[in-house]
Amino acid sequence: MDGFSRPECLPGTRQDILNWITDWLITPSQGQNIIWLHGLAGSGKSTISTTIAEYFRELKRLGAFMFFDRSESSEPAAVIRTLSYKLASFHPALRVAICAQIENDPGISEAPIRTQFSKLILEPLSSLPILHNEGPVIVILDAFDECGDSTSRRSLLMLLAQELEKFPSAFRFMVTSRR
Ligand SMILES: Nc1ncnc2c1ncn2[C@@H]1O[C@H](COP(=O)(O)OP(=O)(O)OP(=O)(O)O)[C@@H](O)[C@H]1O
Ligand SMILES: [Mg+2]
């Protein structure tokens, strides 16, 4: 499904949780940069994440909004490359830094997933101190439980669990899934 056809919360609904998550995302906190929203099927996780993504998109603070779908395969390395692409679309200086990495290493898309993550995401980010003064950068991953199969999901989860803490502190992540 494309982003534009995803439903948002009806006006006035889910106000408490929307405010709570938004406040958490814009409030810097030491050692914590991921909020996990979990709940039963149909409990409104995707609707809430779409509403929050749109809120930050309008503020120009949405670094990436990615959503998974059981019906479409999403292998972990492709998720990393898509995240890199979305971050490149978000920020012109980041785009230049990511393009330089690809020009230096045109075969990067065939490298192991950890290398792709370092070269296409972490290194470009750490080369841009200016990003750190511009306000929060929100990254939302909706329906993580629908990403790939259980093996590929585990490998992506392990990578993210180890690497997301290395992001600059301006980056704040929201992940949703069924438990
Ligand atoms: N606040 C709301 N306003 C309007 N519609 C809503 C709201 N919350 C949920 N819905 C509707 O309820 C249905 C289920 O919500 P949603 O898809 O967000 O659930 P989910 O928790 O993401 O489920 P799943 O675990 O299957 O991904 C959707 O059709 C959505 O449009
Ligand atoms: Mg959902």
C-alpha cells in the first residue's frame, strides 16, 4: 500500500496516545531512542503511526516512514537500502554524503548487511554534525512483524538492536508490531 492511501486517526480520536508518543519523540532522553508500540491485530497501530508520520512530515522532521506488508517480501538488506534512500530524500546534505559512498563503492548493494548499514547510513550520518542542531529526526517503522519471514526478521532485529543506539541523538525511532 502506498503512503497516501493509509488511513489516519479520525479527528479527535486517540488524542492521549498521539500526544504521549509525540512528546516522547521530541524529548531527548539519554540512552533511549526507540519507542515500541505493540498491540493486537486491528488495535490501531498503523493508523496511529500514519497520523504521527504525517504530523512530523508537515513539520519537515520525518526522516523516514517505512511500513511492511506480509504480502510483499522485504529482505533485511533491502530494508536498509530503502531506509538510506528515504534519509537521502529527507536531507540534501545527507543525500550528497550517501551518493559519495555509492560512488566510492558501486558494489555496496552486494556487501553483507552490516557493511551496507555502516556505509549507507551510519557513516554518512556521522559525517554531518550540522544535522545534530536542526531538531529531531523521526524514523517510523510500522508493522515490523510483517517484515520478511521469521529468519530474516530476526537478523534485521539483531542488527537494529545493536546499531540504532549508534545514531546521532537527534534520531528518534518509533517501531510498531503485534507482540
Ligand atoms: N482512530 C481511528 N480513526 C479511524 N479509524 C481507525 C482508527 N483506529 C483504527 N481505525 C481503523 O481500524 C482498522 C484497524 O486499524 P489498524 O490497521 O491501524 O490496526 P493495526 O493495529 O495496525 O492492525 P495490524 O496488527 O493488523 O497491523 C483500520 O481500518 C483503521 O482505519
Ligand atoms: Mg498495522
